[in-house]
Amino acid sequence: MKRIVYFVIFSLLFVQLVGAQNVTNSEQAALEAIDQAETVMNELSANNLNVIYFNDTIILMRSSLEQGNYDNVIRKLNELTQRREQAYQIFDSLRSLELRIEDLENMSLNMTEANELFNESLVHFENERYNDALKTIDKTNEKIAEIESNAATIGALIKAESRILSVYVREHIIEISTLAIIIALILFFSYRRIALKINKDELEDMKIELSVIRRLMKNAQKERYVEGSASKDDYDIRMDKYKDRMLELKRQMPVTRSRIKKYS
């Protein structure tokens, strides 16, 4: 009987010791999570990004730690890590948009509406409204694509109409049947000309984007190795993203060139 009593007492003490050890480990993990969160916040702050949301979240993490809610501390760290990646994604998108708009303005295109959307995206980002920033960035990209498409269409139509008018003036004295054949031929070849124009514009857009990516890579290298304002993790993430997009463009460009050759 005594052995049973001793066994029960020993078992209870063992369970308490294991439970205390688990609490200690969880608390240590929570403390490390808060340290990591502060590192992330300091990194963003060093890159001149607003960190009000991060600071408020770290305060909540400390409160959860005091209450023994260690799981919530870990969840908040994961949330801040994801938000950090989102911040850099938006930052890069805005830099790319800014350079793209500048290039198109240099081509004498009216970028007023695109600039308004870009500035709206910038305000959302600076106020840490990341979801709103992503939405307006998408709208900005759509507006730029619309402007480029309209410019390409108008240019193609003007050239096509000029050719038709030129043929009509030259062939006005020829019989109606001959004129009809000429018009039919013009209509037939117009498709090829328009297709050629669209593919040339597409190739030009890819060259512009490639140039923008190279500039972004140089800026990232400057921030990392000259200014020292970018962390290694931030630099690696951005460079990997740039290289992936550059490879994608380099795969697409030969296909577009082959279509240009086909329609030429």
C-alpha cells in the first residue's frame, strides 16, 4: 500500500516538473519572438518605413507574455514577418511604377491619371494601409496598360488610314473593280501591320521593364554595400525577385521577336 502511495506522489511531482519545464520553454520562445519582432521593426525603420503598426503589435505581444498567452506571441511574430514581406513587396512595386511612369512621360504620354493613382498608393503605403496600397497599385498598373494600349492603337490606326488615303488618291482614276481589289488587299494586310505594331510595342515595354529592373538592382546593391541601409535578408529577397522577373522577360522576348519577324 505504501508503495502505491509513494508511486502516486512521485507521479504528481513528475507531472508538475514537466509542466513547469514546458512553461519555461514556452516563455523563452515568446521572449525570443519579441526580440525577433523588434529586430524586424528596427530594420524597417532603418529603411525609412513607418512602423506604428509594428510597435503597437509588439506592445500587444508583451501584454500577452505577461498574461502567459505565449501562443499569441508566436502568432503575432508570424503576422509581423508576413507584413514585413508585404511591405518590401509594395516598396519595390512603387519604385518600379515610379520609374515606369517617368519613362512613359519622357515619351510624351499623358500620365496624369496614372500619377494620381500612384500618389494614392504612396499615401496608403506611408500610412501602413498595405491592402489599400496593393489595390491602388493594381489600378495604377491597369491605367498604365490602358494608356499604352490606346497610344499603340491610335498610332496603328493613323498609319493604316494614311496608307488607305494614299492608295485612294493614287488609284482614283482606275476602274471601281481595281479599287475594290486594292482596298481588299489593304484590309488583308492591315491585320499583319497592326499585329506587327502591337508586338513591337510589347517588345519595347519588356525592354523598358528590363531597364527598370536593372536600375532597381543597382539601387538595391547601393543600399546594401554603399549606404548599408538594407539588411542581407532584404537584399537577397529583392535580388532573387528581380532575377526571376529578368529571366522571365528574357524568355518572353525571343518569342515576341519571332512574332515580329513573322509579321514583318
